[in-house]
Amino acid sequence: MSDPAEKRIALHIQDSIATITLTREARKNSIDGPMHFALRDALSRIETDPAIRAVILTGSGTAFCAGQDLNERARTFEQGDTPDLRASLEDNYNPLIRRLARLDCPVISAVNGIAFGAGAGLAIAADIVLCAESARFQFGFVNVGLGPDSGVSWTLPRLVGQARALDLALTGRLVKADEAFAIGLVSRVVIDAELTTTARAIAKEFAACSSSALTSIKKLLRTNPNGSFDAALDAERDAQDRLGRSDAYRAAVLRFVQSRK
């Protein structure tokens, strides 16, 4: 059984940046029931704090997240039961991915090592995906007789295209950092020693931006792939109408004019 005293995550908030670190190093930061509860608490804290302007999601040790803890599933089988995967997704994974995607502030995943299965889905659910040179991705659901979850069936084709998504999901093969960047799975690859500082530098830039503008960008780019071109134009019009009345826009325009003078 899992150790109830084992720490699952660490939440650190500083300079308007919230950093969630998965801390089950002995289990490659694999996700079990207690980790889901810990992540819920962290997201509740972030959602209710308007001072938080960016979120960084990363892992400790040599892994970002190895996905679902299969030891937890094996215990259920050993007890003569079958894991209820429908309930697992409905109660745990789907709400987790939805809440990350719907945060008003940008989310940066800093992938420091392996990101497998649901861990890979968690990584690419972020708005910006950074990875270290040592990072490895694997959408290996097929290797355990399952289909994709954690939003992978929606997110992966939109990042890498239908053909590559089918290749990665059907073969469950390992993807190294350089290939991940080349196919558009990640935004940037940095040397391992610079992953944390790069993620914080981006987060600090977000913290200095208009929060309303960042929220609008997230909503427009995340929702419009489901709609028509005309719907996208209408959504952009409505957002610009609202943002154009903000103090942030007024100040930015006047700064620009003053700088030209």
C-alpha cells in the first residue's frame, strides 16, 4: 500500500507565480488517489487567489510524471476486483485536465524527465510546454491495453497533426526531446540546468502583462479550433471590444506614442 505520510506535491507561491511540483520521486511522480486530492487542493488555492498570474507545473527528481500508478491498479486486481476506470476519469483525471485548461492565468509545464501516459497528457495540457534535453515522452496507453485519456485524444492531434498523433498513440513509442520540438509537441527545449530558470523567466513576463489580455488569448486559442472561421472572427471582435476599454490598453498605447516622440 502507499505510504499515507508520503508527500505527493509541493505548492510554492512567490512573486505572483504558483509552482506545483510533483514529489513522488520513488514512484517517478506517478499519480495515485492521494496525489489527485493534493492537486485538487492546490488548484483550489490557485483559482481563488487573484494575485497569481502564472502557474508552473513540474516534477522532482528524474521524472516529470510516469502517469497512473499501476501499483494502485494492481492491488485492485489482486483483491479480485476490476478498477473502475470510468469513475477514475470522471472523478479525477477529467476534472484535473479541465481545471488546468480553464485557469485564467497561463500554465507552463516544465518537463524535467519522463512524461508517460497520463503524465504526458498532463504535460501537454499546459499552455506552454518546455522540456529539458533529458525529457522523454510516451503516449503508451496501447502498451497496457488502453486508449488515450487525460485529454490526449484532443490535445495531441492539435499539436502534432493527425498522422503523427496516430503514430505516437498506436505505437506507444518513446519520443526524445529533439523530436518532440521538431514535431511541435513542445514549445522549447533547454538544457537541463536551465529548465527551472527558463520557466520562471516566462512566468515573470506573464506576471507583468495584462491578466485580462492573457485570459482572453487563452480562451480564444483554446476554444476556437472547435468552431468556424466566422465564429473565431466574432469572438475576436468581442474580446477586442472589451479589452480596448481597459486601462492596460490605454496605458500601453500612450507609452508607445511617448516612446516614438
